[in-house]
Amino acid sequence: MKKLVVWLCLLMILGLCLIFSINDWVIQSTKDFIVKQTSDLKGYDAILILGAGVNGNAPSPMLEDRLKKGIELYFQGAASKIIMSGDHSREDYDEVNVMKDYATRTGVPSANVFMDHAGFSTYDSLYRAKEIFKANKLIIVTQEYHLPRALYIAKSLGLEVVGIPAVKTIYPGNTSRELREVLARNKDFFLSIIKPYPTYLGEEIPVFGDGNITND
């Protein structure tokens, strides 16, 4: 019995070492693609803004910060198109229309905003950005803690990317979110090796066309 406990403890220690080694690899291998100076960014196919929850018809504070940064980049001329990728799996929950409405109210033409209604996860959003929206050169906008995972997935899929952190704000639950992200980085590390299909694919909608085709 004592030997069994020792072996279980060793396995637990090895498991934790593996988890934190993968976490560190994802962070270190993507840090050079996180850009703070954005004024020189030009010629990207699209700005990909990742969903982060809505409250009725309003973006959550975290999502609003992402939207503000992505829209700022659009008006700087970093890309002429925006992809809003989020969860629209139910009629009563719709991240992407809230995101698009926010952008158009700031003056972004509707035709330049594409909605990815099936961005159910970070992996799904990146996979669909490449295969459905045919974007190969992307600016990813999300919070800084989330960028390493998003960039790692994108690089594994062969995308040319940079990551731009949204304005740094303290959100409720930051500590637990950071801990969950360690496990999420591990999960997506292995997904990036296996490269399964996303939850949903569908017909191609090249981002170089009219974004109104994604309206519902």
C-alpha cells in the first residue's frame, strides 16, 4: 500500500510537471507575436475579434474591451475587414450580432464586418477563420492572458498572425480565469497536434467579399 501511494504521488508530480511545461511552452513560443505598438500594422486580411460573453444586447466588459481595440485597429488601417467570432448556438444567445451592432454604431460599414456564428471555442474560431473565411494573415484581438493560446493554435494551422491585447482591465474572477487558462493551453496544445475539424464547418465565405452575407 505504501509503495502504491508513493507511485501515485510520483505520477501526480510528473503530471503537474507536464501540465506546467506545456503551459510555459505555449507562452514562450508565442510571446514574440504579441504586439503592443500597432501604428505600423498594415495589409492584414482581417482583424479577428474573439467573443467573450454578452449581457442581453450588450457586450460584457471583457468583450467590449476587445471590440474597442479591434475597431481602433480597423480605423488605423491595419485591415479592411473584421471577423466577429463567437457563440450563436441558440436563438436566445447571440454574441456575434451584438458584436457587429457595436462596430457598426461606431461607423464601421456593415459590409466590412463578417460574423462567424459558430466560433464556439478559440480553436473553432481560428480553424474557421482560415478554412471558411479564407483569411491567411490575421490580427487576433483578445485579452493578453488569452493571446498565447490563440496564437499557438493559429501558428499550428499555418496562419500568419500577430496578437493585440485588449486594454488591460481587472475583471471579476481574474485569478480563477488564469488558472483555467493553464488547462485550456494544455487542451489546445494537443488539439493543435491532432487538428480535428471544428464543431461546425459549412460553406466558404471569403472575407474579401461583402460581410452582409453573414447577416441573419
